[in-house]
Amino acid sequence: MTKLSDYEGKLALVTGAGDGIGEMLARGFAAAGMRVCVQDIRSGAAERVAMEIGDKAFPLVADVSNRDSLDAAASELKERGVPINLLWLNAGVGVGAPVLSGKPNAIEWGFAVNVLGVIWSAQAFRPLMEKVTGPRHVGVTASTASLRLPEGDFPLYATTKHGTFAVAEALRGELARDGIGTTILCPGLLNTDIWDAARARPDRFGGTRRQDPAIAGYWRDAQKPDIMWPHIESKVADGGGYLVCATDDGDTKAAFEARAAEISASIVEVGEKPET
């Protein structure tokens, strides 16, 4: 069985590592003995995390919603001869908007980062895992929102995270053929700055701006991402799989089971003659 110590000295690249879950992952992998590439669209955030980690880390600035930006970042790493053993596709944004009346820029932004960003990042950085020695692993940060109906105050966010989860499932199958393990992480509500994701909004989606700090309490009162690290560490060491870190006293499990039961009950075997 692979141990996380088997990655010691190897490189982990974490997208969206300038704060929140990504920063926790970067610090965790560094503490486990790995070198860490701290990727973020915000140069200041990436540089801060890398500097605080120390010599084991370095920043990489790129926009995951932009294929050209990611290709340039991957080329920079390739020219520096930096292979990747562990790639964690974590970058994401919180989009608090409805689907029917959401602004086009918000909808495009959410899907560009949370869905297409995972695909473009995988396409850009996966080749750098080709000729490495030792174990290889890819992680994808989805959300418990992907396991339930897209409802409540953030239906657009939940919709994009359903897309993230679907992409992660597809990657899991494709990467397994190359002997690369995959972890699909679905965190619940945590104390992160995803509520203020608009601070990093690329100019192509309306320019940099800030959300009203008054809405931050919903997240600020939650547990910190660090609570997930022991489970993540164990899952990677086991070779990957699903990891749902629920923080809602069982509501995630109940919501998932209710949704699965409704879908199951709706299945009609159209090839059979209906009962009379």
C-alpha cells in the first residue's frame, strides 16, 4: 500500500492554493515532506503561502479559466524541469446566484472556473506527470453540494459543483488506465473566503471586485479546513476514492440518500411491458 511518505521530496501542485482549502492542502503536503507549487490567480496570495511554507514551496500564477494562461504555466514548469507527482485541482469560486435570473457574467464565471477550469488544469498539468518516478495521484475538490439537489441560496454554485463532480468522475476513469490514483473530495461548509470569491474575479468576467463582508458570518462560524487533513492524508495514502467531509450533522447523508431514492424510484424499464 502506498504511504504519503512515499511522496517525500516529490512535487505537489495545488490550484487555488492562495487561501482556504487549497492553502490547507499545500501546507499539509509540505509538512509531509513534499515540495509544493502554490498556484493561484492572485500573485500576492500565492507568494504569501509559498513564503510562509518556506524553501519547499514556490508560487505559480495562472488563471484556471483560461487555457492559454494554464498552458503558459505548464510550459514554465516544463522548462524548469519540474515534474509533478501529485496534482490537486482545487481552484473554485462561490457564485451566489439563481440559474434562471443569474447574470450571464456570473454564470460564465462559475462554470469557467468550477467546471472548465478543472478540465483545462488537468489537460495542462497531466503531461508533467508522465515521466516521474514514484506514486502519482490527482485530487479534485468538489463539494457536498454536488451530492444533493441544487437548491437553497446558492443554486448556481451547486449546479457548477455537480459539473465539477462529473468531471472528477471522468478523470478518475481515464487516469486509472495510466495507474494514477484519484481522490474526489466533497467538503461541507467550512470557514474559507469562498464567500468573497469575487475578489479574484478575472477582468474577462467583469473586473476585480469585493462582496459585502456582512454575508461572511455564515462561513466564519464554520470549522476550518484543517479538520479534513487527516482524512485527506489517509485517502491519498490508500490510493484515492471518494471522500465526503460532511460538516452538517448528518444532513448531507440524508439529502444524498433522498435524492438517490427519488432517482431510483423514477427508473422505468421501458423494454418491459407495463403491468395492468
